[in-house]
Amino acid sequence: MEVYTRQTIVKYGVGFGSSLAMAVSFSLNKSIFWAILHGILGWLYVFYAWIFKSY
């Protein structure tokens, strides 16, 4: 039960985070390019934190 809950939270949390970043970026900049770029940069930060940060 715990593993399923954790996977669900990660799956929907990451998707929601990217969507939120792109929506806010588009709202502020009125540019699809910047929205996509901010969505990609958000993923790059996730990988950076996963590799170099120790929690």
C-alpha cells in the first residue's frame, strides 16, 4: 500500500509541478517558448538535485 501511494504521489506531483511552472510562465510572459523552456528547466533541476544534493 505504501509503495503504491508513494508512486502515485511522485507521478502526479511531478506532472502537476511541471504544469504549474508552465502555466505561471505563460501567464507572466505570454510566450509558449518560455513556458516550454521553464518546464524543461524544472526537470533539469530535479535531475541536478537528485545527483548532487544529499537529503
